[in-house]
Amino acid sequence: MENSEFDLIVLGAGSGGIAAAIRAAEHGARVALLEPHELGGTCVNAGCVPKKAMWLAAELALMQKTATALCFSGDERTLDWPRFIEHRQRYIGNIHASYRQRLDDLGVVTLRTRGRLVGPGLVTCLDGAHSGWELAGRGVLLATGGRSRRASIPGGELGIDSDGFFDLAQPPPSIVLVGGGYIAVELAGILSALGSRVCMLVRGERLLEHFDLDLSEAAALHLRHVGVDLHFGVEVEGVTRSGACYRLRKRGSAPEGEVDELLWAIGRAPNTEGLGLAGLGVATTTDGRIEVDAHGRTSVPGVFAIGDVASLGPQLTPLAVRAGRALSDQLFGGALAGPLLDGPVPTVVFGRPPLGSIGESEARAKELWGDGAVRVYRGHFRPMLAALAGSELRALVKLVCVGEEERVVGLHVAGPAADEMLQGFAVAMRMGATKADFDATVAIHPTAAEELVLLR
């Protein structure tokens, strides 16, 4: 390479790293982007994108059953799993191609290698044809993401993780998912809808412990309704394999027996190994993430971190993208220095049904403002499609408000279309919407979203 000096060196081409590299290059910066795997990181290759594709397939399977209840007749279609996986991967391949084209058009130097910090503004390439190359940068951005964790128990290496789920050649007849976070909830719903017999083993006493309690309870109720065998307070202590089946040794109330597949969904760990953090004095948190301030700055000047590898904000793709763009705007675009992330964060769990959340839970709001300052509005209703199909399951809507003006600081939905209805409400909450603003809004009838402006 003729010129190894850059304005910005980005380690990791996931959603955040690519967003930062593109925005910096748009501002005229010379950028190097180092990534040993496919472009797009977890989100594109083993997260949001393939997960949503599988969820959509599961939704279509469920809609066929609903159609029968609504008097449609005819043979039910089944999913050709291998063909669908090929179709999904072609879609992902198109995303890879679009990323490559955009980066090439902007002159970003993309190197298929890992990188290690070896000095202030200095990065050494570690792999392949680029091994030993040394790059110099005015700034270095660490955006190496995270990876699935495994249990540190006998047999913890057995089974698959969420990455392995996307490599399944067929849905397993039976599967145990260990974990109770959003990954476990989403995959349990998908597999159940596509014909697997699903058991969930959760160490804690609830699902989705960082979400509002009402959403956690709604998730458990709906999963059990669709046949997921859900158990709380269970500690898996060991795993053995006999032929093609797994057997778990556990403590707590849970069924015995063998299963065809085992999936670990017990959280994610940051990808910091081999980055040279200790040698340069880059501080990390107790859980191993790179410690940063609100501006994405690490303890070492000129070294920044965003996304799942950093301590800033929840581990969500849109937050990594937002942080990456904001950082490049501030470094190269003349934007005023400020926090990379602010305002209420919307997020969705693509479960059965989808669960949507913006801002604070009821419990967190009471911690922040005190019980007396918080007022909660909640409602349960049967969505029209569920009512027509004869289902008794009900959807949930909930507002968490604070102060005399009843500013809305939390909004939570469990039910069909939760994933699509939240974005506009997030804008309103960012602008400081109050309960009175919701009350004054004309409802769209008949919809699920109208329930949020009709709460009393």
C-alpha cells in the first residue's frame, strides 16, 4: 500500500464501524476499515437481518392458521427450509455487495484482517496478505462488536449459539433454549411457529429482565399459549451428548429427557481479545467492554469506541450506527461536540407477538423520579384479527408518565404490529410529548395504535 497514513482507522466493519467510515469519508477523510469477516457484522450476518427474515417466515406460517380460522380453505403450505435459507443468504449477499460498492465509491481502504493497537495512532494488521502492515491514523475507532457467550460448565461447548441457529439445515424436532433475554424469546417464537417443540430454561424469575415487567409477563404468557415449555429458576450444570441427542444436568424445576438440539442464548461478550488494549492503557469495564464517555472517547486520547464493544448505551444496531455517524460528524464534519446518544431509545423484541418499548420502564421511572411523581396508564384489548379468529389472547399498551404535566417517559406495547407502530411515538417522546398530547390526538380506527391515544 503506497500510503499507510489515515485520518481514521476503523477496526470492525459491523453496522457502527461502516456507518462511521462512510460518514468520515463523506466529509473528505482518508479512512481505513479493517474486518476479518464479511461486511456488516452481527446484524447483517447473524443477527437483525437473518433473524427478521426467519421471523417473517414464521409469521407467514402463523397467518395460514389464522386464515383457516377466518374461513379460508385449501391445503396449508409448508416452508421449504433449505430453499428459504438460500433465498435469505442471497438477500444478505446483496447487502454485502452494496456495502462494498459504497465503500469503494468513497475511497475507503478496506482490508480483510484483524488489527491491533501497537502505539498512539498505530495499528498493525494481523492476518493474511496484510499481516505485518502498520497503519498510522489521527484517530482509531474500535467497533469490533460482540459474540455469543457459552456457559462455563462441563459440556458447555456442546450445542449451538445464536450464530449456529442460522446455520441449521432443518428446524430441529425438539430444542432446549437456555436463556431468557431477547435472543432466546425471539428464537423460541420462530422455532415454535415453524414446527419445533421448544423448551426454555431461564435462570432468573422472569423473561427480558431489562424490559418493563408487564412486557416480560406478556412475553411469558404468549409463549406458553403457543406451546413453549417455559421454566424459571433453572440452572444448567452440565451437558452430555448421546448420539444425535443432548441431555442436560440441571438444578431447579425442569423436565428430564433428551432433545435434538441445544441452543445457548445467555448473553454476549465484547470482542476485545487481541486489540492490544492493555498495552496501550485502554480502560475496560468489569464486564470487559471498552470504557468510554458520552462522546465515545476511551481513556487514551485519539482512540474511540462504539457499539457492542463499548460501554456506551444498550447493545442495539441503530445506536451503533447513530454513534458512528455522530462521531465522524464531530471529528471531520465540524459538528459541535456533544453526546453521541441522547433521548429515549425505541427497541423491539421480534417475539410472538412482537414487543415494543421506548424509554423507561415503570420500575426505572420510579427509581429516577420517585413513586409519587409517576403515573401509569395501561390497557388490554383484543386486536381485531385475533377477535375475528376467535383468539382470547389480549394485547397490552402502557404509558409511563412523570410530573404534573405528565410527560411520557415510557411507552410499552405487546401485540401485533408493535414493531411498526413505535417509530412515530419515539419522535413524539423525543419532542417531550405529554399525556395531554396523546389525549388530543385523533385516533385511527380500527387499529392497535389507537389504543395508545385512547388510554384513560
